Amino acid sequence: RECDIFIPLLTRAFSESDWTDQETGFALALGKTIIPVKLHRDENPHGFIDHIQALKWNKESSYASAWDVAACIGKNEKFRAVARDGAIQAFSAANDFKTEVPIAARALLGFRPFSAKQLHRIINESSSRHAIYGCFAAQHSMRELIEDAEGKVSKRVIRRYRESVRKW
């Protein structure tokens, strides 16, 4: 009852359970946002939610799948601001420049537009995180964010980020 979003994980056991149908119906009746995620190719939404297209779980990267779910949440006007702030926080916390940072950097662009304060936070935190400024795959996304930040974020913050990249 307390949740805002119901995310059923569609598996064979989900389809065979009477309880999951009841939980899904309850979420639907309460007007909850429902984002089904199918863990197997042949498990599609059924019953009360057969009209909702499910997200496909990325078996190679749970991290990428989590960003897919976040992007879906961010498309909903009701949750957009909170999802955007969460995306900034998750991007800033990404540690692995081989997997996490490239996924997070690409996904972060989908949460635009950012306020001047948010752009400042993204660029400022990125300049002190070597996993971000040292990640070649993140550079394109960071260039786009810096373009968005021109005139909104102090030149000192942008210069500091660029110096971090150059020194790396």
C-alpha cells in the first residue's frame, strides 16, 4: 500500500502464483505505477497487466537493467524530479570505469534537462572522481553536459573538470 511504484519481476513462478495476480490487481486498483520486468524471454505480462509492455532484464548486466528501470521511472512526470536526483547520485557513485561509468554516463543524458544546481553537482563531483574523468567512454556524455552547463555553471568548475581529464 505504501509504495508508489510496483515492479513485478516476471518469471515462470510469477505466472503460476495466485498471490502475484492478487498483488498485481491490488497495485492496479490503488493506481500504482506498474513497471513489469521480464527475467526470461518467454515471460510476458498477463492478467491485469497484459496491456503493459515489460522491460527486458539484461542478463549480462544487472547494473544496466537497473538504469533501464530508472529511465522508465524518470519518464513518469510524477517521479521525474526524484528519478533525476537519483540518477545524478547513482552516476556520481559509479566506480568501475569499464562497466558502470559508461552505462551511467549514457543513461544520465536521458534524464535531461538538468537545473544549473544539478549540472554544477554533476561536473563538480565528476572532477574529483577518477573513475569518471578517467573514463574515455564517459567523455562524450560529459562534453554534452558541459555544453548544457555553459552560462549556468561557473567557469571555474568546468575548468577544474577539464583539468582533471587533461592530467589523467
